[in-house]
Amino acid sequence: MSKNPVSSKDFEKALEVGRPPNIKTLFPNSKALIVSGKVIDRAMMAKGKAISIAANGRNQFVIRGALLAAQKANSALIIEIAKSEGGAKAYCAVNFWNMAMLVDAVCNELKITVPVAIHADHYGIKSDKDIAAAKVEIPTMFEAGITSIAIDASNLPDDKNLLASITLNPFIPKWAGYETEVGEIKGDAGLSTVEEAVFLIQGLNAYDIFPDWIALNNGTTHGIEEKDSGIQVQLTADIHKALEKYRVSGAQHGTSGNSSERLRQIVAKTRTTKANVATALQMISWGVQVNDYGNAILDSSGNFNKVKEEGMTEEMWAEMAAYAQSKGWKKGDYKNLNLPFENKLLSLPKKIRERMVKGVEDFVYKMMTEVFNSEDTALLALETILKAGSFDLGPKMTRIESPEDWTESKITERASRLGHDKGPAGKFDD
Ligand SMILES: [Zn+2]
């Protein structure tokens, strides 16, 4: 456990100045230090070669376990949910509109004092219709306590991605964490290139938009890894290097299913400060066996291996498996069990619920302390807030690109010269 606890005076001050206005309005009397995503990125940068876990809170057990682990490791933390998981057509009970409330309540209940950001991940934009809907929906998400967002128009061609990101930027508070995506992860097809990443970041820069993070398609996939393609460390390092002067950090998606060794290389060799972990935490909360890096282990007949005395009861697991079978769901579709079964899982006895949480806590703590090097970043986050004296840390960067080089017609013309094939569409998750 960490040896650098925060003084109570500093903590009180951080609560007073460090919580964004939406959080103060929602939770006026709270002792939960919910902060902008920017705080988490800066804390990881301050430590150096450190990555914050962004735990996808697909159920309440994951949220509790991740918060307990962060407290034990004295680590800053991001709790997130993606549009597919917790948007308007979600498959989880935890969503964009109740997640901050859940996190705030759990922090107060369990006396969690580490800073936590509430991130809306993969806010997917695939059409003009999505852009129009986003203008209405994004404000509702911030009203509900989101403090960070990934606008993901990476499914669109490069120019449309950039233009959609510019169009939606006024709907994101300046103080909030902001992630942009150049490529959607989907294995080794349509890998992101240095050129298209630089194009996106330069174009945003010309419009005074300075993302905290950029996500790439760097070779891994969402969900369960079916083959050992994994994250391409060198490609990631090369792209981050090319973006160095724009001071944008990396966000790594699809972390589940990459070996600890590969993840340590991402820590050591790239500028990544955020790593999304979704599938592994869901599986562990359920009591499904995973290997040391969170990839589910299937038995000889291709089924998940539910470990006795871990996660939910055997009876509940049998019910869930039967439900999945009745729907004809394959292993990758099991995530759809989250929504119909959340209340059933919450109605399990306390002893069972606690072991579901404990499994997540132990896994996340190990990742934080043995892989991602985020131990004691809570203190650095606090120092960052107190030094700024504000919830708003401001951007890391100033404008260096000329707006006249990035008019809409020039954006389209520049994009046509990238000539990059993004490959087939992937699946959005974490
Ligand atoms: Zn993702």
C-alpha cells in the first residue's frame, strides 16, 4: 500500500477548487474528488511512464472494485462507459447518465479519496444525423456528471472525422478531458498511419482544439483476443513521436487480451496515459477465468470457465449461460447479459457481491502497481489541482497551425492526398 497519503487539509482544498461546476451542482455536499479527465492525464505525465486505467464500469461491481484498487494504490483513476455499453441503445445498466452518480455514491460510502474522472468513451459519430443528435445529447451527459469525453468519428473518412470533431467541440466544456480518435481498433486491418494522425491533430490545432489524448488503430481489438496480433508498440511509438510537439498523450483501447509484457512496453516506449480495460473486468466480476492479462480462458468445448467460489453463484451463472444460449449468442455476445442481469446480480447475497468486487479490486491493483506504474499518482493529481487552484487546468498546448491552411476546402484537399484505406468497419466497445 502507498506510503504517501494526502493531508486532509489538501484534500478539502482540492474538493473545493478541483471539482468541475457540473459535479459541484450535482453533488454539493460530496466528499468524492471527481475531476476533469485532464487531471488524470497530467498526473500520469507528472510521474512519467505511467498510465491510468480507464475501467469500463459495465456493472456496479467493476466500479466498486476499480475504486477500491485505486485507493489502495493511491492512484488516480478513470471510470468510463462507451456509447455502445451505456448510450441510448445500451447493453449495460450503467450509463452516461447514472455513472457519475454511482461513482460519487461509492466514493462517499467507501471513503475513496483518490481523484476520479468520469469519461464518456467512444462517443461514436458515423453520419450527419449523428452530429445533429450529438448536439442535443452531449450537453445532457455533462449535466449528468461526465467530466471527459472521446468524440469518435474515426469511422468516417479523415476529412469528415476532423470536420465532425471541429463541429462538436463547442459542446464540450473547455475544462473537460478530451480524447480524439484517428482509427478504430480492429486488429491488423487499416492500421493508423503517422500522416493521418498528424493530419487530425494539426487540423484540430488550427481551430484551437488541443486534445488530451489520441486513440489509434494500433493493432489490437475490442473484446476477447482471438489471435495474438496485439498492440503494435513500434507503430504507436512512431505516431506518438510525430505528435510530440502537439503534446497529445496516447489512449490505448482494447487492453484486455494483451500480455503484461506488451503493456509494459507501451508504458515504457510510448506517450500513453490512458488504457481502457473493459472485457477483462467484466469477466473477473462474473468469476470467469482469465489468464494473467485478462483474456478469458475457454475450456476444451469452447465454453467460458466459471471458477467455483469466485464471482457470482454457480446457479446464476448457469442461468446466464442458458439465457445466452437461448438467444444464440456467441462468446463475444455475452456482454449483452449485462443489462438483463444487473438487478439479478445486485440481488445476490452480500458475501457473493463482495467477492465479485474483490476479484476486480485485486486484478486492477495488480495492473496499477505491476504494469501501468500509476501508484501514488493521486498525490500528483492533487498537487496539479492545488497548483492550478482550479478545476480547469487549461490546454497543454497553444495554436501553432495557421487557420488559413485549414479551411474546409483545404481540409478536404489535404485528406484526399492521405489516400489511406481504413479497412473494414470494426466493432466499437472499449
Ligand atoms: Zn475502444
